[in-house]
Amino acid sequence: MKKHQLTFLIGFCLLLFASCRKDELLPDFIYEMTVSKETLNVIPEGADEEIEVQSNYDWTAKSNADWCKLSVQSGSEGKSSFVIKVEKNERIEERVAEVTVTAGSVVRTIKVVQLNPDGFEIIDLPDAVTVDGLESVLELQVKTNLQLEAISPDGWAILLNNNIVSGNPPKVTVIRIMLKDNTTGVPRSTIVKINGKDLPDSYAKTFEVTQNVAPEANKNDQRVVGTWLVTKAMNGAASELSLLGTTMKFEAEGIYSEALASGQKNTGTWEVRGERLAIYYPEGRRYIYLEDTSDGLSGTMTTTDIHSEILYQTHLSAYSGDGFGVSIVDLTNTKLTYMMVINGDLSNITESGLCLSQNENPTVADKKYVSKGGAVSVGEISRLLSGNVYHIRGYRVEGSQTIYTSDMRIEMPVEDIDGNSYRIVKIGQQYWLAENLKVTRYNDGTPVLYCDKDHADDWVAAGDSKQGAYSWIFGEAPDWVWSEDNFNNGVTDRQAKAYGAIYNWHAVVDKRKLAPEGWHIPSKDEFITLLGSIGASTEDFPSGDMNYMNGLLAHDHYQNITGWTGWAVSGRATDGSWKSWNSLSARETTWWSSDISEGGYPWLIYHRRGDSGDSGISWTYQGEGWTVRCVRDAAE
């Protein structure tokens, strides 16, 4: 009996030993593992790379990229191997993955680097587009490190010249495809194929273009027949003016002639198709004009060559006065550039220039700008106030007589760099934007970092690194519709963008500036002045008294007396989440100031709704997200 018991005990111990791991049996067990390669450089076409593993313990392997796959996920102790399978790099950027091999407490990392190919990527390539029948240019954003080609079987889609420079790293740029007039009388379609120069067809990208029929040509358009004044501004940039006054005569049956201030004369033909005016010169150059009014043509006209390459932009306006006219060359929020042309004998003119006033028909008794003389004079008037209305007239003095051109009304724009226009309101002695800022770029053109609701980590990182960032309300897309908004008053457009952007404070005070030209982010003192103008002259606001800001608010029962139109749109926390919105007390209306407290917290003006709500001026964290209003620069 004892013999059987001993046999059983020995068997049980052997079974227990066999079921235990080495590290359980040997507390001081030392794990050892090596891999044959710790860095792989893989060609763009992809490859299979074998990795040998030498280990005294079972191991596992894992890849952090779906384009970098493993033949097996684990192996046994001793000498074994697995294969890293790297797929073809369809993008044109170098990419990196990590393969982690683990044996007990030993971890080896294999870095997999796949080089970027000679190729290209079209960002947001359309499947199909439909255009009107007039000659037009389709712009596509591409990322490429080589020259591109675009062809269509029937030749009416042409790739225009571009500034693509070959070589790595790839760069983002825009290619322009010109679609010629469709004068066939029927709609037409074609397949446009884009490919890198000398690349095989397998790299090509295609999309379909359908073009409607171009309108019939009109060579007797009564809006155009007559004499017009044109100002030529090279590249449309007032700072690089190369100007020349021209009187342009459009006669019936498409006969065209122009007389330059220099005395040179040109002839050609003209036609109108739809809303486009084309002037054809013998060498094939043409002006193309795409805007019209009920009275005729006025505004910006683009001058192109025969391949639609833009040569320069011009301004076209009705010719007024007896051989004497004024045209606006360029207009920004705070500056206008004008050109005055005097045709004929200049010997009797002792002075000429432009006069300006906020009243109609200004005279030399108002503000005047004297020209340097000559048949063509160009002037720039700066430090005007964005949103104001001015009137200008050209004048010339002949003996005791002062002769004026007709009155021209100029409404100064209120636009940001993205082209968004804003309403303004005067409260007290201050002028404010009457809606929240919605710009997505700084004034130097650099985009502000965009962090929607799916990129809360980016929002946090931006705050930690003091980088400007923005989103739309609730982190939604700009065209998202807030259909549940039944408490903000006067809302006609419920798309997220209409409510304004949500910025962190770093974007607000960035030296590249968010505010439109002629405007700025308000200081704490400017907010105090604003509140004083509506009867809330103290910054110590009693908790629960919601009437101090009544004149600014436009939600629930607040009357928006001043026209400020303060909607409640909530805000974003430093962790990227959104402030609670499911209760009346959570409705919050807040705008950033440009000032910061001694403790490093930015000041803001706020209104928190509900029985426990309050309003006034306070401070908060720099990484939070709130809306922005701008106040106009003071007059000089």
C-alpha cells in the first residue's frame, strides 16, 4: 500500500512540475531574447522580411499598423522566425510602423520604415463633376513629388502650367484643368486622366466631367455697348500697381477698340456668352468678365492668355464725365486705391485730384487728395474705417472753375481673410461685430488648427503647447444643422458655422491675428466700457441677477436691445469635451478678451443662464474654447 502511495506522489509531483512555467519554478529566471533586425527600410512596392527570434521563453509579436502584417503572432522558445509583410505604399508619404516582440519581461521593438514612392495623391478626388458650358478652370489639390500630366480623349480638358517641383519630399499644391467652351450645341462628357510623368497607367487617377451647352454668343448686348473705363492692376495687388487708364469702346456686331492713356490704340472683337464678356485680340489674348449688374458691367475683370493663365486683374466701371473719370482699383476694409483719367488737353488744368466725405457730392472744401498731375493719376487712401460709407469725386481746376466727376458711393467692407462678411453695431461710442467671428485662418494665411469632436486629443495637445485651435459648436462640421435650437432668437441659418467658431485663447492672442483688418480682439477695459454703455458699469455682478447683460443677449426672454445678438452656444473644456447643455442653467454665452490676469488666466465676458446663473467679467483657463467678438480700431 505504501508503495502505491509513493508512486502516486511521485507522479503528482512530475505532473505539477510539467505544468509550471520556468519563471514560477525559478523565481530568479532571466529572460533572454534577440531578434535578427531592429530596423527595416522597405521599398514603396512593399516586401516580405523574415525576422529570426532566438529566445529562452515563448514569445508574442504585434504590429501597430494595418499595412504591416505578421505571418504569425507567437512562437516557442528556442530558434524560430516570422515574416513581416509590408503592403504597397499607395500614398506618397514615408510611413513608419512598429512591431513589438515580447518574451516574458524582455521587449524588442522593430522599426519598419517604408519609403515614399515617386507618385502623387489627389486630395478629395471627385468621381464626377458637372460644369456649365463656358470656359472654366477646375482646381484640384494634390500632393506630389513629380510633374503631372492630364489628358482627355477629345482634347477639351487641358492641364494648365503649374509650379510643381520634382523631388522629395512631396509637396501639396494645386493643379488647374481648363475646360474649353462647349459650342457643340449638345451636352458632352469626357474622362480626365491624371498621372505622373513617365509613370505606368496603374498609377493614373480618373474622373468624369460633364459639360452643359454654352449660351449663344451675343455681339449686340446693350449692357455692354458703349464706352467704359478700365484700370489695370498687375496681379490684382494694389501694392504692386502697374496702372494704365483705358477707355474701352464696345460697338454693335462685336466691334471693339480701346484707347490707352499713352496714346496707343488696340482693336479686336468682343462677345458675351451668358454673363461672360470676352475680348479677343489678334494675338489671342482676351479679357474675361464674370459679374454683371442691372445697370451694366462693373467690378473685377480677369485678364488671361489663350490658355486661361491669369495675367492680371482689372477693374471695369462705367465711363462718366466729359473726358474725365474715376475708377476704384482696390478696396480693403480700411483702404481704397483709385485711378483718375483725364483725356484731352491738360494745359489749362492747374490742379486735380480726389475729394472724400461721408456726405454725398464732396467738394474740395472737404478732405482732398491732390494728384501729381498727368493724364493718369493713382492714389491710395488708407486709415478709413471698416463698415463706414464714404463718397468720392474726382476734381480738376481750370482757371476759376472746379469741375467734378459724378458722386461715387463707397461702402467699406467688413470682411475677414476667408471672405466672410459681418454685420456691425454701434453701442455707446464703440463699433462691434454684431455676430461671432468665424475665420479659420490667421491674417497671414496660415490655417488655425482645426479640432472637431473626434480630435479631442489634438485640442488638449494644442492647449498644452500653447497653439491656437478652433472648432465649430459642439465639435460638429461647419454645415451641421442645430435643429434643436429653439431658444436663440433671430436665427435664420442654423448651420454650425453661422453661430461662429469656438477658439482657445492661444488663437485669440496669436501675433498673426484673427481679427479682420481694421478690427481687434477687445481688451478687458473695452468690455467694461461696453457693459457701461448698457447700464452695467461695475465688474462686480451680483450672482443671480441676469439683467445686466440684457441689451446684448438674444436668447430666451432677452430682448437684444442693442443689436449685439448674443446667442448662447456653450463652450469647450480644456480636455476637449463640451460644457453641459441639457439644462436651462447650462446655457452659457461667453466671449474672450485679449487680456490676462496676474495669475495667468485670460479675462472674458460671460452670461450663465438659470436660477443659479450669473453674468459679468471673469477669468478662466487658456485651453478652454469660447466665441470671439471684435471691436473696431479707433479713428485716427
